[in-house]
Amino acid sequence: MTLNQHKTVWQNRKSRKDDANRILVTNGYFASLHKILQEYDVSKELGAKIKVMLFKHLMGKINEAKKELARLNASIQRVEAACSAGTVPSPAEGLKAFTPAVNRLLEEVRTFDGWVISLLESDISLVAMTENPETAGIRVNGLQKSFAALWNLRIPGLTPLQGYPDVFDMSIFVP
């Protein structure tokens, strides 16, 4: 085989790999794998390797989410401890709204909020990879509307702790 023929083979492989990667990020991993297996000349061995690669990539995101959950759990325990510390009366601070206990609670809630958002990002990434980016987009685009609806349901009766899970769009896009 000549040098030019080797270049052509390499370029064709690279082009097919680029096409396959584009398909993977466009359609979700397993719908994409189905499409790749149907449209490209892929051996059973290569198909199995690709599937394993997809699962391994997902495991990376799952492991990240597990770490976030552990941090989230530790964070909510610190929120609980900060709140518990504020339940002990301190007459010397009775005329102050912002005391060290309040400031500690505010800081811990901010940390908790950050880990919740981080976990949400992992959730959206997993939905995009396993279902498809359109479904992840539905989730992301629906969050503002859903949370606004939730907020508006809570305000009239001053019920900030009441839940309304049905305000969230849990649709799955099927191409």
C-alpha cells in the first residue's frame, strides 16, 4: 500500500469516527449506537466495544453524581447542624437578626444550593446521553417555567413548604 493509500484509509477512518461522534452527541448514546450499527459497516466485535465504551463513559458521569450526592448529604447535615445551633436561645443576641448562628446557616445553605445545582447538571448530562439532547433541553427549558409555577402556587397561601411535583415537565422526546 502506498503512502497516499494509507493517508486515504486513515482519513476515511477519521471521517467515519467524526461522523459517529457527531451522531452520538446529537441523538443520545443508544439511539445513536442503533443508527451507527444500521448505517455503517460495523462488526459485532466493534459494536460491542462501542457499547462498552458508552457504558464506561456513563459510569464516569455516574461516579461524579455519586460524589455530588455524598457532598450534598454532608452539606445538608451541616445545614441541619447550623440550624440546630440556632435553636439554643441567646438573650444577648435577642435584638440582632444576623448573628453568628444565622450567618453560619446562610453560608451552609449557599453551599447546599451549589451542590444541588451541580447534581442537577449531572442529571441533565445523563438524560442527554441516555435519552437524547432534546429531552435534556425540555428539562432545562422547562425549569424556569416550572419553578415559577411552583413559586406562584406557594405564594397565595404562604405555603413555602408545600410540594407540587406535577408542575414539572417530565416529557421524553421521541424522534
